[in-house]
Amino acid sequence: MLSIIIHGGAWDIPDGDVESHRQGVLNALTIGWKTLIDGGSAVDAVEQAIRSMEDDETFDAGYGSHLNQLGEVELDASIMDGKKIRCGAVAVVHAIKNPITLARKVMDESEHILLVGEGAERFAAEHKIKLCKPDDLINKRERERWEALQGRKDFKTKDSFHKQKRSSDTVGAVAMDKNNNICAGTSTGGTLNKYPGRVGDSPLIGCGTYADNEVGGVSTTGWGEAMIKVVMAKTVIDLMEANGGKPQEAAEKGIEILRRKADGFGGVIVLNNQGQFGISFNTPRMARAYMNSVMNEPFAAI
Ligand code: GLY
């Protein structure tokens, strides 16, 4: 069974940004789906799909990511191959255009799982991943957003996230390939005006990303601090294992736990080991798309 599901953030996406989000997730889906159709692995499909969203300034990942309190981009990403629960992740990188590719490199070619900051960039250089200038990751929209916030003291709580419609455009993908191997990945610029060095859920295996061929795969988006508290991705995997493999039920229960225990908000995409999907979110909108071998055409919604 070939199957792929994508997310491009869960928040109060303004009407004027709906179309760019729809196009962005559909584009990622098309790239990932073609990779699977051409015989590529689930890991290839997830990497390629996420790279396209990192390159798309619509999303808070790669180019166009939110700036931290110092006006700098700091990127996080993770990837997990469900065949042997191998995984790799990077956090707080400033000079990498496609952190998902670096996360894959960590998974494939290092003895470690999570590399951060200078060490991650050193590893990138050693493995022929080109470093960019930190400013190459900053676009005009994010520079203006950041400038508008300076001097404000009311932008630090989760309530301000809702009231000010703070964006949560983390991206992610989960895929199953022709060998029924499952991979999940997630990439983000984190939260707007975050404290330098802040790490959210996305690069933490079990929080932002999880994949296990025996059960399925999960990627999350939303308020990372709450996601970490409930170990969101692995919680949803465990719920699905316990419920006999029902992805939608597991996704909904996961979001209910996020809300009840951590007062959190966000969204989750789920794929079970039969290539079936689950999606749940408790934000006004979530950018999402999916396709599998039994569908005639892709689905996308915001
Ligand atoms: N969910 C992404 C973050 O909080 O960094």
C-alpha cells in the first residue's frame, strides 16, 4: 500500500493565507506521492515532501521561519524510520536551509539521534550539506512580524497565542512505501519571538514525530511546550496500538488528552500500518492533505 499524509500547521490561518497553505500542502503531497509511485522509500517521500515546505515561505519551517527574540532563525527537525525505529534530529540550527535533510543524515550516518546548534552544523559541513548564511532564511514578512513585537510584554503566554492568532505553521509528513515501511518527519522554525535556544516538540522523538512499522506513524503541529508534556506523538501511537489500529480514534483521543492535561492546542496527523489516515486538531484551521493507493485523487483541506 502506498500512502502519504501531510500537514502544514494548525492555527487560526487567516482567510487571505488559506490558498497559499492549500497549494503548499498539495505541492508537498504531489512530490511525496511521486516519490512513492516511482519506487522511492517512505523515508525519501517524507524528506522530499518536507523539503518542499521548508523551501516554501508560506510555512514556519526552513526559509520564512519565525524569528527568535534576537531576530534570528533557529530551526528544528526530526525524522523516524519505522522499519527499525531508527531516528535522527537536529535543533537550534541557524545556517541550514533544509534541516529535515540534516536530520536524515544524522539518522543514516551518525551514532547519535539529536545534534544541536554548532555541533549539528559542523556535522552538516562534514557530510557535504551546504551551510547558508543565517540571513538567507529570513523573509520580509517575518522581519516585519518580529519588528512589530519588539518592546511588547504581552506575547509570552498561551493565551496570547490565541488572542493574537499566533501562527503555528510547523510542517510534517508520514508515508508508507511499497514495502509497507512507514516514516514520519517534522520540521519547524518554532514559536515567534521564542527565547534563544528554545526547543519545541518537533525535534524530540516521541513528542513531534514517531514511527513504528508495527503500529504506524505520527507528526504533530501546534504549541510545542504542551505537546512535550504529553509526549504527543508516542501517546497517539500507543493509543492506536491499544485500540486495534484505528487512526482517527487515536488522533481524536490524543488531542483530547493534549487539551485536558496540558491545556494545549494544535493538530496531529496519523497513519496506521494499513495505510489509513487519522487527523485531529483543536485550532480553527489546519492545513492538511493525503493520498493513498485506494483513492482516485488527493484530498486537501484547510
Ligand atoms: N510545534 C512546534 C514548536 O512548538 O516548536
